[in-house]
Amino acid sequence: MIKNYIKYSLPLCLLIFSCFTSCKKGFEADDFVAYFGGEVQNPQSNYVIFMKDNEVIDTLYLDKQNRFMHKFDSLAPGLYTFKHEPEYQYVYFDKNDSLMVRLNAFDFDNSIVFCGRGDEKNNFLMEMYLKNEEDKTTMYNVFDRNVAFFIKNIDSSFSVRKSFYLKRKAEIGWDVSFDAVAKASLEFHHITKKEIYPYAHQFRTGENIRNSLPSNYYAHRNDVNYETPELNNYSPFIKYVSMMLNNMAYEKNKGNLSENSIENNIEKLNLTKQLIRNEKTRNIILNNVALMYLLEDQNMYNNTKFIERYLEISTDAFLEKEIRTIYTSVQNLKVGNTLPKIDLVNSNNELVNLKSLITKPTVLYFWTTHAESHLVIAHQKINALQEKHPNYNFIAINIDDTQPHWKDALKKYQLTSPFELHATNFEAIRNKWVITKIHRIIILNADGTIKNGFANLFDVNFDNNLK
């Protein structure tokens, strides 16, 4: 797929980079000029946001041909982010790189191709990302299997991707700084699965298999460098540390406490303070711990106690403001409240009044084509629940997809229920309903008030919520 896409984007690459190369033929040691350009097919807005560590560097506007091009007078080597709402991806710049990206907003990740100076490194990162995403689609059932099967499965998939990494490293010959990112894209996906497995297995099957793990199961923790500056806001690294903290807190409390207990989560904050010296990275991890906790424990006293400890440790005023906002939104989803209004449409692109659909107790569940295995499994589980609980309505809400992409998915997966709806504004549903986890379920009473705003579809005891 990538080779074919490069063939089609080559004329544009030649056009744009003829300009790049004519502008500058050589670079001095202290010259950090760099270029970033591209084309967005089926754009969802008229701009691309260019960012570093979640801070906006510039907004790059599309012209009439949906192209953009920007010269940076000084751009330090490292990992950056470009965002075309609601999607984002990473781009790595070495000194004086001139990169062009082409993408289709209807199939964002799968369509991205880079060309120009620095393209091989970035195409490697995209290929590794897509391999990891494909691997994720197989993991739901693997987490249910025994320890021996699980380890054999993930070691096998890791071996395949490691061979790919070594091959491309030899061919491209990248430097040590980029290798930190390249290795992270390979290794963190693997060891994150190891951290997830013990509690995912118990959560999904009810079986505690921690005593069955090999004695060296967590040896990978000794090799993680928490102070690598290239990774302080890199999603695979952040996800790994978050999963590791879950396990370490659980182990320290000898498994006697719920993963989402106030004790475990304050322990995660304390562990973050102990383990991570880099202030910026530490604040990002603290923010992630706080976000995940606030979405699980709805005890007002616990929430206040947790926030107090979080604010004692955090030193980032911007992230603290985000957590306070989430805290307020969570309070709006308390039992007995009414859901804040969100714009939803049906497959005919007609606005739907959610309240009019709630004629009996109702379950709202969520999906996105960015998690296709969840899409399939969630609908299968809901179909089974509908048979067991005919006194409930079950409404599916698609998030984080474009309208055409959603409709394509409805056809592809034969989702013909009139209760298939689409949220037209992802940021609105994220902020008002605090939808940050795809397995989240909202259960409403027949009068539309909230019965449980934070249930989990894959909890082995989920059925108890519907009694």
C-alpha cells in the first residue's frame, strides 16, 4: 500500500521540494532551517496544527489545492506532532530536514506517506505504528489465555517487528537520537502488553494469574529510562508508564485493593514522584493518572482527597487546569443528573434528540473505527445483552470518526440498527460526557437520568448494572 501511495504522491513531492532545494543548497553548523509541507485530501478543516509536546508552534493553513508549506527559521531536531482535527500523528525532524506529508482525512493513519529529506525515518515510524495497531486488534482474546500461551504469542509478534526494525535501521542508518524513538516504537508496545495482561486477564475472566507469572516476568522494568527527553510526551512511553504504575501500586498493596481504589491511585501519584525525575515527564504522567482515576471513582470524598495529593505533587498549572475541568465535568455525571446535551445524527445525517429515544432504561455504548476489534466485540456483546435484557434500549454512538468514515463502517459491518448514532463533535462529547475510554458505558433510567455514568462493558460483572 505504501509503495503505491508514494507513486501517486511523487509528482507533488517533486513540485514542492524543487522549491525547497532551490531555496537552500547548503547548511551551516548553526543553521537549523527546516521545511514542512504537504497535502490533505478530504480535509475536515482549512489548517494543520504543528506542535511540540502538546504546545502549538504554528497553525499551517491550506491553500485552494488543500496544500500547505512552511519554512521554520530554526527547528531543533526531535519529535513533533501535526494535527488535523480530530486526528494527529508524530513527525521526526533531524537538522535541516525538508518533509512533505500527504494524507487522506477519511483514512488518516493508513494514508500517511512522507517524502523529502527525512522521509525514510518517518515512513518507518508510520509503518511500525500500523503494525502495532494491527497487533492490538488480536489482543482481546489473547488476554484471556493462560500465561504460557500469552508469553509465546507476544514474543512471536515482537520478534517479527524487531526484525523489521533491525532491517530498516541497517538500511537507513539513523543516528542515536532517532534510534531512541525508533526503539521506543518497537519496545513499549511489547512491554505495555506485559503490564496489561495480569489485570486484564483477571478483569475479563475473574482469574488471578499473578502467582503463575515467571520470576523474570517484569525484568523489562530495569531497562526503562524514564529520563529520555525525546520520549517525555511520546504516547507509547506514556501508555507504558501508566500501565506499569497500575501494576506496581497493585503489587505494593498485595492485590487486596481494587485497581481504582483511592489507596492505589494515591500510591500511583507517589510512585510517579519517586520514579521520574524529569519534571515535564512527571507532570504528564501525574496528569494521566489523575485523568484515569477521576473517570473511575465517583466518591466525592475520595475525589477531593485525591485531587489534594495530585496538586501537592504537580507543578504544571496548565495540566492542573485540565484536571480541574475534568473534575467538574465528572461531577455533572453523578447519579440522578441528566446528561449534558450533545449533537448526534443518524445515518440520514438528521439531528436526533437523544431524549426522544429514551422510552425505557437505556445503555449508551461507544465505538470508533480506530479500534476495530473493539467495534466488533462491543457490538457482539451488546447483541447478547439485548436478548437477555429486552427491557433495555441499547444505543451505539460513534465518536472520533468523520461522517463518511462512519457511514462506510456501518455498511462494512452491516450495522443497520436505528440506534446507531454519530457524535458530530468529538471534543464536545469528550469534554461534556468525559468519553476518554472506548469501553465506557453510560446507563440511564427510563426518565433519562443517570443510573451509572462510568460502567465498563467488559467487566465480568457488568450484567449486575442492568438488574
